[in-house]
Amino acid sequence: MVATSISFLKTLLLVLFTLRLQAFELHRVSNTILYGSVLRDTIQSRCVSELSANVSKSDEDSSWPNYKSRRNFFWSVSALSFGSTMKPIKSEASSEVQGNGVYLATPTVEESSRPSPTIPPYSINNSGLSYSDMSLENAVQTIWNLDRNRMTPDIDYVINVQKGKKPSYKADCAPKPLFTRVNTQAFFDRPTFRSFISLLDNYVAQTGMEESATSSERKEEYAFLRTIMQTGPMQFCHMYCYTMKPDTIPLDTEEFVKLLHSIWFGMYDRSKSGFKDSSGFEHVFVGEVKNGEVSGFHNWIHLYLEEKKGAVDYRGYIIPRNTTDSQTDSNDQVLTLQFLWNGVEKFVDTSFIGVSPEFEMALYTTCFLVGSQKNEVRLDTGNDVFDLNVKCYKIARNKIGTTFVESLAHESGIKR
């Protein structure tokens, strides 16, 4: 009887001891999960804080890596939370992918964290616009008015125009950068900005070197075109061009996208070297180096990104020939300037400042498809009124060789 009782007690003690071990192990595992999560969140928080602290440093501080390094660091940190749901980052040196970050060729949020709401897709179907009796000048103004993604001067960005110069004057009249501050949150939040920037690293600047688009780069091109087709400026561009030339402009949206791809991204031989070394998009928005000079490069977003990298040296704005023109200042959204790109001079360039990629694509596409080589229009930007000459030149029969604006006159739209 006593032996049976002792055996029962031993068995009971063994069961209790086993249950206690299991309880302890469960507690240990749960703490590991809990503190692992806290540790992950703490690491992310500290890394993002470090990122924010570093990117807010002055422009003179060169100890923090360039914008691509900050981009990869930010998205790698973000991957701690989002993990495998995020797309991979494109390699700095090639088209390979790495890490768990997002393939997004944009700088990180820097200099300003002001919220930048995402603009929802636009539908022009019920806008009440009349196309058939609209002049090209009115069409250009309508494209401007429909640009809901445009950034606001002195709020979303600040430029420092500094001193003016004549094009032939070789001295640097601008010791400081052109861009003082840009709310780059918009580059993340607005799909057209994001898809546009992803295209900028697809090209070789020097003409005479054969360009070839990978399948991944072709997908980026079509993704960009389909993204901008969800916006007011490009939908208006499509319908206006179709109305003006229904025999040559397709009504179907996807067919229009194919037309856009052909005129903007179709490759051709610009340098007469026997190689397909250029396209309209590369020339106009990215820029090229030909015969020792910068050619094209008419886009403010690329100008800003290259200036942040230290590749662009802004030399000053070009003094207008017309002495009655309004003074150039920080809220001008059309700016004629001179700069060096990797040490190569851009003698004179006129660029829109703060506008969305879809605005420029819509403006230049409209003038190219239904306008002429020279299209003089008046544009009211709200702060100023500009007389512009939108120039369009074909190459390879039906592709965009170049297109850009010249500022003919400038008057202030607001009494000071």
C-alpha cells in the first residue's frame, strides 16, 4: 500500500514538473516574440530617426551619402516592418535587385515632411470641356489648369534664383544651389512622380553610344504612360488631339498609349554614328552630352535630383532681352537658366519649375501632334503671365527629336 502511494506521488510530481517546464518554455517563447517585435520596432524607429536627423543636415554637409544611398537605407529600414510584401530595390550598379526594399528610384523624404496627399485618378469624361472650337493656346492653358499634381512655389519648394547673367558671361553668378528646399514626400505619394523618376537611370548621357532597353525598362516606360493617362492633363491631351486629327490619333486609350510610346521612347540615331543612341524622352527630360555640350535636359525634377547629387552646378538665371519683363523671383514657374552638368555646360535652358510630369508630357505631346514647329502661346500661371514659344522638332520621320519652351515675355500676374 505504501509502495503504491509512493509510486503515485512520484508520477504526480513528474507530471507537475513537466507541466511547469512547458509553462516556462511557453513564457520564454512568448517573451521572445514580444521583445523581438519591440526590438524590431525600436530598431526601425531609431534608424528612421537617424535618417531624419541626417537628411535634415545642411547642404554643405557631405558626410551623409547621396540620395540613392539614403533611398536604399530608408526602404531597407521600412522592410523591417513590411518584409516580403515589398518589391526589391534595383541595384545601384546594374538592373539586378537586392534586399527586401522597394524598387523606387527616388530620394528619401528630406528637407520637408509636410504631408503630400495622393491625388486620386481623374476622369475627364464629365468635365464639360469643348474641344472642337478650342485654340491651341486655350488648350495649353486648360492643361495647366488641370494639373492637380503641380507643386506650389514657396510652399512645396523654394528656389534661390540669385543673380542674372547674359548667356555669354562665363562667370558663376550663383554661388548657392538653385533649390533651397523641396518637399520630396510628393515624389513618394504621387504615382506620376514616382514612375517618372524610375525612368531617369535608364540612359547613357553620351550620344554615339548604343542604347538598348531591357524588358524591365520597357515595363517601366509603359507603366509611366498608363499612370499619367489617369490624370486630367493627359486625358485632355488625348481627347483634344483626337478631336483635332481623328484620322491619325486613335480614340482607344491603349492605342494612344502605344502612340505615345512610339513618339517618346522609340529609339533612333541622333549622332549619325550608326547606333540607336537616343529617344525623345531621354533628350527632353534626362539630357544628353553631344559634341562637348549638354543637349536637351528640360526637366526640373531631374535638375533637382542631379543638383542634390552634386552633378549640377547652377550658374544663374538668364537676364531677359525685353527690359520690360518682370523681375525673376522664387515664385516663377518658368525659368531660363544656365548650368553645368558633370562639368559640361548647358548654355541656355528654359524649364518649367514645380509642374508634374503629366503636365509636360501633355503640353509637348499636344503641340507635337496637332501643332507646328513653333507654337506661340500665352500662359497664366496664377502668379505670372508668360508668352511662350513651344518648339517641336521631328526626327526619324515621326518621333520627337526635341521639344521645349522659350520664354518670350514675362509679366507679373499679381500686383505687388
